[in-house]
Amino acid sequence: MSEGTPLFRGYEIVVGLEVHTQLLTKSKMFCRCENRFGAPPNTLVCPVCLAHPGSLPVLNAQAVRLGVRAGLAAGCTVNPVSVFERKHYFYPDLPKGYQISQYAHPLLSGGSLRVRTGAGERFIRIHRMHLEEDAGKNLHAGIPDKSHVDLNRAGVPLLEIVSEPDIRSPDEAVDYLKRLRQLLRATRVSDGNMEEGSFRCDINLSVRRPGAPYGTRVEIKNVNSFRFVHKAMLFEIDRQIDAIEAGEPIRQETRLFDPASGTTKPMRSKEEALDYRYFPDPDLPPLRVDMAMVEEERLAMPELPERRVARFVETMGLTLSDAETIVGEEALAAYFEEGVSLLHDHPATKGEKGRDRWISFVLSEVLREFNLRGEEVLGGATAPSATVPLIGKVLSGDLSFSQAKEVYHTAVEEKVDPLEIVSRQNLAQISGEGELVALVEAVLAENPVEVESYRKGKDRLFAFFVGGVMKKSRGKANPEKVGEILRAKLGSPSP
């Protein structure tokens, strides 16, 4: 056990993750059927993905290229020769009775990802990445006493990413998954959409006393959210420790996570485990990778998330935490960067002050709407080209920051340009000296007791006076200028 390894009731956990991510190809892995989510059931199928007799698979070259790209981004070794094998098992959503996958000779091996948790930074090693085809999908919801099968997903290209058993906490597991998903999205290998099933995780978990040999491993299949991964691991840790301390053996088995109860439930035991009978697929020759293509991918590699985070910290003044929050979502990071470039086009937003306002606005208002509504808020009426001028209005004194926030949220709700709302609601901020002095004097005259208390040292009342002026001006007074006038009128409070 390394120093700083977290313990759970005196036990160390040992975890490896298997991630299946769908690749962003236009067609399926071994046929020309469209690779698209959301089509009516069984409309994106052909004799190849339906396994009609005599149909033959033809490998999708773009799937190989995307697999290589993902491997290079994670520091893997590209194996010059890999082999497709048949993985045999019976299930209604597997029309061939076997899955074409890679086993003994994968496309990629090695590599690692850095994780950061409360316990510090660590590297999680990657054992292998290999190509395979997805299965179809069994449909149960809303079909009383029956199940249907949708084979649209059958044959969709998958990259399976298998970590070494290096993970030692639920937090590490979630951080590893988030960083892996960031990497896949930044390189346009996968959309990483967990809700649509294009990024799914199997958890292999065991517990042991520090320094003891590995315990019996239990697999938790097909967990499809970061929150569920965390909850499933916490439950399974306690379940295994309870069993050990009660003198019960841990059974090597496959389990499923039930989100409704927050528990894992048995799926099949070791005795029921499938014999996949792997052997090389006779319809597919060994895959010999074109090393010139590998070099093309290496040279064309986009800026990776870790480097982007470092650049945001070094050149834009973000904290590490804020930079990782923005880079955590590829679309949000692109939105942020587009806004930064547009700041230079507006006189009021040039320089550090404009950049700092933009950072604050993105991390508060834009991020809130993004979490609620998704990527729709990053384009259209509230794209950076429409939102940056709103920040310009704040910096020029035409709007208060609170007004800009309200305008932005209204613009998102109504899907209209923020400046159109400013004009429609006549939200020009009051910045004229004479008008503001009159408002300040009126508030001070109405609150003589509070004025006296402030001058005797109760300086917390300053916010009360600012609030009074803002209320009297219906939120239109420039708060910075209000503060300057109040300080001049009130003087310094007694110590």
C-alpha cells in the first residue's frame, strides 16, 4: 500500500475499470449501416449486422483511426498487428451468437491517465484498448409481459478501455472516468454521452487488508453515470467488508447496480460464467496498422485537456479548479475560448478587467444554465458573440452586473439576443453624477438613525445604504458610483 492510500473500515479497495465507448464514425464497424442514435427500432440494419447467412464483415477504417487517436492521446503503444476474434455467448440482442472483438492481440496497450483527488495526484495505468462491435438493445419499458429487441445498435463500433487495478477509492474512479471522457471528447473519438449509452463502465472491485494479497474480485456491469459509479462502489465496499467480518466468503460473480435501491444485486456466479470460446474470426484477416496513418494522427493531435487546463492557468489567470471545471466539458471550453477572443473586439472588454468579468460570468451564469439545459445555451441567441457585448455593457457602466445576469437568464429562456432585452426593458444604468447624488441624499435623509450608527462605527450598514439606493433606482443605479458617493457623504466610521 502506497502512502496516502485511503482505507475503508481498515480495508484497502482494489479497482479496475472497463469502459466501453462508441466511436464517432458515420457507419457501423463491419457494414455501411448508419451509426446514429435515436432512429426508430430496427431501421438501421442490414444483412451483415443482422447476421444473415453468407453476409461478410468489412472493417471500418475510420474506427481503426479513431482507436489509434485515443491510444496516442493516452500514451498507449500502437501494436502493428492485432487480431479480431469471435466472443461466443447467447443473448437475444446478439444476432450472430458471437461478438467480434479483440482479445489476445489488441490494437493498443499501455498508457495512463493522471487523476487528482483529495489524496493527491496519481497515474492510473491502462492495460489495453481494443476494438469491438456493440450488441443490440433489449427493450422492456412499457411492454407488459414482453420484451422487444432493437438491433440498430448491433455492430456500432466500440473501443473498450481496460485499466490496471490501480484505483483505490470511489473518488479516484469517478475522476478517472471524467478525465477519460474529456480525452475522448476533446479528440473527437466519442461523444461520451452516458445518457445515450455511448460511454458505459464495468467495475471490478475487491477489498483486502493493507499488504495482503488481492481479494476475490466482483464485477458490476454497465454502470452509466458518474454518480451511480460512486454509489455502486460505496455499497459494494460495505457489502464485501460485512461479509468478510462475518466470516463469509466473497463469491466471484457478476452483479448489477440498482439505482432505485442504491444496491448491487447478483447477475451470475463464477459457476455460471460464460465460456466465450475465443478464436480468430476467419472472415477478418489480422489487422496490420498503417504506421504512416499513426504518424498523421500523432501530428494532427489537438490540444489535450491537461495541456488546455495548464494554458488556462498560465495565460488567463484561472485557478486550477476553475480551469478544470471549464475544460471538463469540451463544448463549454470552446464557448469560453471563443468569448475570450471576442473580448478584444469590444473597447470596454479589452484587458484583464474584461477577461476577469468574462471568467466570472461563465463560471456562474453560463455554467448554471449549461448544467440545466445542456449545449443549447452555448449557441444561438446566447452564443459568445451575443453574450460578450452584454459584459461590455457592464464594464462601460451601462448595466450593473446583477442586471446583466437577469438579462442573460431571460435571453436563455426566451431564446432572444440579450441586447434586445436590454433595449426592450429600458435597462440603461443610471451613472450620471447629479441623479445619483440625489438618490444617495434621499436615502440618507430617510435613515438618520442608521447614518448616526454608521458614523459611530457600525460599518456593516454601508451595504444597507447601497441597497436602499438600488431599490429606489429600481436596480438601475451604478453600484460602484453609488459606493463612491456614499463614502464621500458619510465619511469614515469611527474606530
